[in-house]
Amino acid sequence: MAVIQDVCTRRIVGWAMSHLQLAKLAEDALDMALLQCRPRPGLTLHHDQGSQYRSLHYRAKTAKAKIRLSMSRPGMPYDNAMIESFFANLKLEINDGRPFKTREAARTAIFEYIEVFYNRARLHSGLGYTTPLQAEQQYQPVRTVP
């Protein structure tokens, strides 16, 4: 699973699942995030040292979007603490910790966890006990119409 999280709002803005950890998995999560967020040039995207994030295609895609890549130091999960926390919560809060019978059942449950619960209903102490979506609405820049 590849996940992209907005650090300011904690919202999961891109995610993808596969039984293989290939560059395509990371690219699919990035595509979802780019489609949803349309980031301004200069955005920093932080990942661990996974080979899928260091692939030529992934780096070319981020360069085209004018995204600056940042990588955790090898063996330092604390450099990526927010996403590590997300995965810990996902494992604790989904399916009562039981294994899924099929990949499709896992995909459906993860979709519901991220898109229905985590982004829209799960309160975060670091966000003043608001949801990621509420935090995003608070921090939306005011756009002026010419």
C-alpha cells in the first residue's frame, strides 16, 4: 500500500493498493493526490527510502509537477512519523485486527476506512479534535476572483 498524507491537515490525499510494492503503486497514489490537490509548484513530498519512491518514473512524475522530493534517513522511521502513525492506526482500527478473506474485501475496507472514516469522521488531537476534512476547510487559502 502506498499513501500520501497532507501534513497540515492529516488528510489522506492519495493511496493505492497492490500485492506488489512496485513503482506503479507509488505512481498511482501520486496520481490520485495530484488530481485531488493540484499542488502549487514547490510542494515538498516526503517518503521513506522505498525503491518505488526512488524510481525514475516516479521522480520524473514529481519533477513534472514541480514537486520537491524528500527522503527519510535509512532506518529512521521517526523521520516519517505521521504516516507511520497512520499505518499503526489503520492496523488497529480496521477489521478488528483480523485478516481479510480476499484482497477485494481488504480494498473495500481500506477505502471505507480512509474515505469515509479517517478523512471525514476520525478526530485528531493534533488538529484540535477536528477531522482532516474540517482542518482542510479551515486552512483553505482565500482565493480572489479577478
